[in-house]
Amino acid sequence: MALFFAVIAVFVLLGLIYLATLPGNYEIRVSRVLNASPDQVFDRIIDLQSWGEWSPWLMHEPDCPIQFAGNTREVGGSYSWDGKMVGAGTMQHSVLDRPTHTEQKLTFTRPFKSVCKVGFDLEAENDGGTAKTSGAPRTNVTWSMVGSMPFLFRPMIRRTKEMISQDYDTGLAMLGGLLDPNSEHPSFDFLGEQERGATTYLAIPWQGSIEDMPEAMKKGYSELMAYVQSGGALATGAPFSVYHRVKKRATYFVIDMAVPVEEGTKDDKYEVKQIPGGKYHQTQLTGSYDFLKAAWYSAMAHLKMAKLKFDWKRPCVELYENDANEVEHTNEIVTSIFIPVK
């Protein structure tokens, strides 16, 4: 028994030594150029009462209870949230230097306690904040966070930085859409659980890196749609992708490029497969395919917030609701992500 406890003590000691080698502090900085002047961006950022329109967190829980205190556009003004999905906390203005810099104190109280410093740095893209080509004002906006992680949670710093960085990039893109509706920006709708029947489809299997995926999908779907239009098969709906496996931290994919066909279809050129029916959670992206990474991240995050369990035995589906070649603006492209849930 003494030997057992001695071994446990050694493992605990080794764990503590490992944790001590990890950094306790972290810094996150994400930048995006927005089509607006520094003053216009500054006014939006300091208006805490409008944060719900572009917050990458509050979009998951639009009815989250929010309270405001003081003048929300001045130092000392704050807003607090207390949601079932997004946790609870307070953000308060601490520094407002028009039109280049802001700082806020961010205090989380649930699901864990933490205090961070967040801020925005605004820099005109050129003299006077105007673009040389069009004369429209443009501002490079950098959203930052400086914080620390409790000793036992230090291994989570890397993952936390990745998650917050994606949230920040999504939030800045949505902020850009509020400032300039004609700029490319995403909109997300979390449509909840849907019951889907089994789907039969023609498939072009593909696997490879995320860098090679856009070109492969462009070629594959052009081939599939040309085949359908030539009468090679009768499509019963919009094309989609079937995600069988995602590996190496979402950098390598095993997918099928697919067109739905009637059950029982036979085809000499393409493999015919079927997706099992069942319960799926639907997230809808309205906007350019460039925002699909953000859409997938947001969809997965929403599942965790809603405490839904991912069914790993069934593949995810990315459905292209309309033809990107037929819309007037990329902001009109609609894509649905269906994640199987138990």
C-alpha cells in the first residue's frame, strides 16, 4: 500500500513540474480591415448597448439577460450578461482614446472565474483613413485580450487562444457588416434540431489538406453538376458535402462531394452512397464560403453550449442551399451545416 501511494505521489509531482513549465499568461491579437473610418469604428465599439448586434457569443443566446450600468459610451460604463448558454460576466470601459484605442476590463463569473484586459486598436489604412483606390475610408482593427490561466488549467491555454481568436475574427467580420452592409460579412442562424431522412447520393470521394480543398471542390462539383445537367442522373435537391473524417486539428479532410438522387438509383460513372437518417442540429450561414470555417466552429460551439451530444457514428453534412453563381452578392449565399446529434 505504501508503494502504491509513493507511485501516486511521484506522478502527482511530475504533473506539477510539467504544469510549472507551462506559461500562465496569454495574449491574443486578431486584426481585420473594415470599410469605415476610425471614428465610425470607434463609435460602434464603445456603444456597449449595440454589442449584441455583432457579438460572436451573444448570437448563440439572443435572449440572454443583459444589464447596463452608467454611461455605456464613457469610461466606467459597463454591461453584464447572465445567460444559460454563454455564462455570466461583466465588461467595463477603462480607457477610451478616440479614435485609436480602447481598453475594457472583462470579468467572467461563470462558468469559471477570471479577469482579463481586452482592447481595440484602430489604425487608418492610409492618410486620412481613405483607401487609395476607391476613396472609401478603411480601418485596420485589432481586437486583443491579455489574461492568465489558473495553475491547473494551464494546458488549456493553447486551445483557449485558438477558440477566442476564431471568435474575435467572426465578431470583427460581423462588425464590418454593420458598418458597411455591402462588405463581405457572415450571418449565423442556429435553427436547432432537425429530423432528416436517409439521403441517397452520387459521390466523388476526396481526401486532402484544407489548402487543396477549394480547388478540388470547384472541379468536383463542376463535374457532378455538368453530369446532372446533361441528363446523366436526376438530382432531387441541392448539392452537398459529406464529412466522414476530419483529422490533424481540422487540416485534413475525408469527404464526398455529393448530389442527391432517388433511392435505388444505379450509375455506371459515380459511386452511389447513402447518409443514414436521424436527428441533426442545423446551423445556417448566410455569406461567402470564406466564412465556412467560422460557421463550423460556431456550430460546434453551439452544440457544446446547448449540451447536445455529437453522434460520431454518422457524418456531418454541408448543404449548399442556393447557387453561388446566381446570387448578386456573396452575402446572399446560404449554406446549412447539419451535425448529427444523439
